[in-house]
Amino acid sequence: MNQIYRKSPFWSLAGPMFGYLAIQFAVQFAAQLVIEMPYVMRAYAEVLRGSGDTVPSMQEVLNSYMQALEPAFEAVARYQVEIVTLSALGTIILTGILFARDRKLEQKAGVILPERASLSKYWTVVIFGIAGCIAATCLMAMVQLAFYDEQYQQTAQITYSAGLLVQIIGLGIITPVAEELMFRGILYKRFRERQGFWYSALWSSLLFSFMHSNTTQMVYTFLLGVLLSYLYEKFGSFKAPLVLHILLNTGSVVFTELGVFRYLAGSPARMAGAVIAGAFLCSVMFVVIQRMPVRIENRLNTNDTDRHDMFS
């Protein structure tokens, strides 16, 4: 705990979260309105042409509007990745400012931060990201065979319907940056100002999981959030969880495009082998990361039990 004083601890957490959700809602609403409006206006023009000199009734306008909604919704779904990317960009403006302010506040308060791990240690994160991407994707595919999640399937279908470049930039880079700034850079670090690792990691990860619409993703992102929080703590830098998150998302997009998952899904043995091998590599990398010299900051509270490795 770094004992940074805030006038309202509740609003220091709830405020950024509400702002994050408000920006997402506003951008998505505006984008959907822009996409849907031409369809609605075209339908209304057809009603006017068909009614001749008579004024169309409200029921006619309503029927025309409902008919226009179906292709409009299809268009919105077709551009869903672009819409999500725009909303993520909008949140980065807010969270980037808050993140920079929090780091300045730490300096002003005299918080002695942990020494950052050298770049030579990041090879563990890279291997973890590649192996974890393959293992997690295959495992979720196997879970879908046992417990079919229609929402997850719809989300995956919409996600991979966008162009490769859009997926890489939007889902592989911009979305992880936006999510890491919010849930690790802001929420986790602010929880950490007054609480220990587990409390901070679990609550920030729970909020992170609630941002996803289906059960499969909620479970995955909750566990991922705890891991990303640990990397932030262990490496002493925001770059560690960000690099892992980008690798996981980008790897999923690239490996899908290359047909890696299609090949693995062709045989249950290959699928199971990928999960086991990926999990093994992730376990090895986790042990290596865990054994890195612990760089815990000099706490103002000498009774803080988080001086020791949280997973030891």
C-alpha cells in the first residue's frame, strides 16, 4: 500500500469506471446512429413516395422503420469491431490522462516505487503470451463442445468477420491498451493504494470480467486479470501486463487467420496436446517469473505482508 491520500476513495474508483462506461456508451451509440440513419431515412422516403399526396400515418412510418432496422442491425454487426475500436480509443483519452496524473501524484507523495525489471526479463512474457494464446483458445473451444455458449459463438463470429488489419489494430492493440489503462493502470493501482495484492487484484479483475457479455469470456478475463495484476506487481511496470495482453489478443487473431486453430481442431488429440503443451510452457514461465528477485517498493506501512511474493 502506498498510502496516497484521496478525498473520496470510493469516487476515486467509481468515477473513472463511470467515465469509462459513459464514453463507451456514447461512442457506440453515436456510431450506431450514423450507420442506422441512412437506412431509416431511405425507408421514410419510400413511405412518402408510396403515399402520394396523403400524409403517411404513424403506423406506416413505424412499419417502415421496423423493416429498415433489420438490414441496419446487420450493418452494425458487420462494423462491430470498428465500433469497439472507436469506443476504446475514446476511453484511452480519459484513462491516459488519469494514469499520467496518478504517476505524478505518486512522485509528489514520495512513494518509492519498485525497481523495474530489465527488458531482458520480458522474454518470459513473450513465451507466456504465445503459449497462453494457443492453450486458452483451444481450451475455450473444448469447453464450447461440452457447454455450448451461444453468446460466445456470436461474439467470435462477429469478431473474426472483420478484416485482418482491422482485427490486429483494433482488437490486438487498441483494445488491450484501453483495457490495461483502465483496469490495471487505474483501478488496480488505486485499489493498491490502500489494500493488499489479493484484494486489489480480485476486485479489479472482477470489474474487468463484467465488461464482457458471455460466461466463457467472463471466467477467462477474470483469471487473466489476476495474472496481469501479478505481472504488474512483479515487473514493477505497466508494460508487462500490456505486452502479455497484446500478445494474447494479437496471437488469437493471427493464428486464426493462419489456420492454426483450424488444424488443431481437426483432431481431438492435437487439440488436447496443444492445451497440455501450452499449459506446461505457461507453468514454466510462471515459475521463472515467480523466482525473479522481488522488487517490492519500500512501503510506508512496515506491517504490509505484501513484501513477500504473493504466490510463494
